[in-house]
Amino acid sequence: MAHVELTTAPFCAAGNGTMWNLTTLGLWHNQLTVITTKQFACMPVLEQLLLNDNWIKSLEPGAFTGLFHLKVLKLNSNRIKVLAVNDFDSLRALEVLLIDNNVIENIEHGVFRNQAELRELTLGRLEYVYTLHLSVLFYGFPEKMQRLCIDAHYGTNIYIGSIESLEVLGNPEKVYINYNGISKLRYLKRLKLINLNFSNHTNPDMTFWNLKLLRILVLYNCRLSFLTKRMFRDLQSLELLRLHSVSPLILHDGMFDVLPALREFVLDRVDFRCDCENSWLLEWAESSRRVQVIYMQYQRCILQYEKWNFLATMEKLCQTDVQYLCYLGTAGTITLLVSASVAYRFAYWPCVVLFFRLRGYVERKIGRRRRKRRRARQEGDYMEEEEEMKYDAFVSFSSHDEAWVFGELAPRLEEQGHPRLRLCLHNRDFEVGKGIVDNIAESIYSSRHTVCVLTRRYLRSDWCGLEMRMATHRLLEEQKHRLILIFLEHISPFELSAFHRLAKLVKSHTYLDWPQDESERIHFWERLRRNIAAEGRVI
């Protein structure tokens, strides 16, 4: 009785009698608005009741009275706002309960206390439920539960007890998930995480620790940049790993060494980074006999903002034919020996004469330049260079960190303390009407120093990357120019390793960390001011 636009379903009205043969009743895609008291009481052997895709707003007390054998109840895609404590009181045989796609505002404690046989439960959307304790809803989690799907919303905190199967679906920009709480689910055997945001998590390596019984792990678009051996160190029972990632991903060499029970590695859709750090995966997939790698040939990698076939690109970038290299080496050696013998026979003396002429010319040019530089230093040429500098420092920062720069950095250095410094801030000091690239280059070369305020959003910004490249180019070109790095938040070495230029600078230069303790910030500002105002000393 689907798609017939029913507004009421009075099957058990007085005089209709008992329906002993009815086991399945489908009323989906109608216009039912309320389930009245004892509406299905005349169907004592009913096992499946399908009420999805209606307009149901409320369940009256005792709405499902008499359905002692009901196993499947579908209430998804309705308009239910409240789940009362006695709504499902009589459904003790219930195994599948679907209540997703309802904007639920309130869930009373103990609403599922009598559903001990429950195997599957879908719940949501929880737009107005900010704290959800599953143990309070069940008064003891059902032992037979296999699938629990919760559609959470902004600000929802979910506290989970001991379960064997868990599926979490969230909005990566809005839902707060306590990732460390997942590691406390020691009895978990199946875990599926969908649309979560691990990029905002300081240390995602600890998320899957202690899950020694986990057999199936599905990570669907969780914004992971790396998968490491340390992350999977306790997954000794994992048999199936399934990945889907639209953000560039690097798999660390040896990550499967800690997964002795792994049998299937499924790549639904993964955008790898076109980086030789992923090249080991090809050799492992070919040599591994115990693990079946599925859909590897369909994956892509990102190189210079374009997507390429992963297998073909890795073979070109990172793998070479040994025989081809031997051929090139032999041919090159023979060519070099023949060319050397011919040159010695016919061009030895002309080359000697040309060499001495070039050396004399170079020595004369270098001598003139040295004399000019010495004369310029004596006449105070450095004062002119100082006058050409408009700013003490150019500040490179992400637009997401603008509040800290204008609220903390600029007032401290420009308006307080001594000496007062002149900062170049792109929102304030860039010339209107001029191209962004020209503004960046002119500002960096008009400043004595460059200060980079580093955060994860800074690393993901193309404009910030351009500013960093220009600053490092000037650092190599002019030894007097200095680059000062400020880490506004902690960034692990794994994350920095993807940015080779920055990782090299961090290893060779001292940097400043923004202290969390306010008492240490006075020393931070003094040290920063001293290094910007200092001349000729590189931190």
C-alpha cells in the first residue's frame, strides 16, 4: 500500500477483527502524520512494519502496543522530533530500527531499554541534541548490536560504551568528534568513519590504538594526510582495510608490517600525492602474497594541481630500468673517451690559449668590481641602501590568522616597546590596483626581514607558499636578508616533510614557538623584537 497518499490507516478500528496471517505491512511514501494509540494492535504476528517516507510528526503513547513479534520497524525520512521513553516499550523482539532522516530535538533516557535483541539502529539528524550518552539510552548496550549509525550535527558530543560495530557519519567542518575516545572502544570489531576531519586533530596517530580486536576498518574521506606504522601498531586482528580519500594522501613505508592478519586492502578512490614516498606501495602490492590489493589500477595522484594515473606516474617518476641505465652509462663513457682523444689530438693548443685569455678577462672584471665595492663602502653606500628599505619586516600569514596578527603581533611591535618597528601587512600596506604578485615581490624586497606565521592553513595556502618561495629566494640571493619563522600551532615533522623547502629551513634555522603560557609571552615578544631589529645576525 505504498504511493497511494494515505493520510490515515485505521486497520484496527472496532469490528475489523484480528489479522492472524499478516506478517509484513508496507505503508511507505504516503502522507501519514501521526501513529495513534494501538493503531496496529490487531496484527499480533506482524514482523515487518515499513512506515518510512511519510509525514509522521509524533508517536502517541502505546502506538505499537500488541506487536510482540515485530522485528523490523522503519521510521526513516519522516518528521519525528521527540523520542519518548515509552515509544518502543512493547517491541521486545525488535532487531532493526531505522529512524534516520528525522530532525530529532529530544531523546528521553531509556527510550531503547527494552530492545535487547536490537542488531541495527540508525538515528538522526541530531541538530538540537548536543550531548548523547548511548549507555543511558539503552540502560546497558545490546549485546547483539552489529551496526549503529548516528547522523550527528554541529556541537554534538557522543559518548559510546562497549560495542563491536560502529559507524560515524559527520560534517567535516561542523561535527566535533573526540578521536581519542575511539581508542577506548577495546571490544570494537568493525569501524567505519565517514566525512570526519583528521587534519584538525593534533595527533591522529593515537586514534586507533588499543583496538586489538578490530577486524574491519573503513576510512571514507577523513582528510588524512598520512597513514603511518605508528597509527596501526595495535591493529593485530585487522583483516580488511578500505580507503576513500579526495585529499592528497601518503602511505608511509612499512605501515603494513604491523598488520599480520591483513587479507584485503581496498582502494575505493584515493588521490595519492605524486611523490616517491608512495613508490614502495607498488613493489609491496606486487610482492605481497597474503594481501589482496583491490582497484589499485584505477587510482590517481596529484601533481602540479593535475590528476594522473597513479601507477603510470610512479613508474615514470620513481622507477628506472636497470638495463637502460647500463646502456646510457656505457654509451656515455665511450662517447666521452672518443671526444677526449679527438680533442687532445686537434684542439689541445687552441683550447690552452682560449683558457688563458678567458682567465685574464675574468680576473680583470672581478678586480674592477672589487675596487668599486671597496670605494662604495668607504663612501658610506650602506646608508643609501638603508634608506631604500621601507619596512623592518614583511609579515607573511594566512587570512585565517589575521585576527592574531592585527590583534597581537602588529600592536606589540609597532605601538609598544622599543624600538618601534615598521611592519608590512598585505591587507593594509599593499598598493591598490597593482598585481598581487608584484605587490608581494616589492614588499619583500623593500623589507629587511620576512616573518612567516606558520599554521596548517598557512601550509595549504597557495599565496602563502608563493610568499615563502620569494623570501627563501632572496635569502639565498642576499646573505643579509633574514627569514624568521613563528609556529603559531604545533606541526608534526610528518606534516612538514611534505613541504621540502620549509622542512629544510626548520632544520637549518632556529624558529620561534608561540607559547601557550601567558607568562612566557613577554620573553617571546622581546626575542622577536630583538631579532627583527638586529643587523647582520641570523637566528
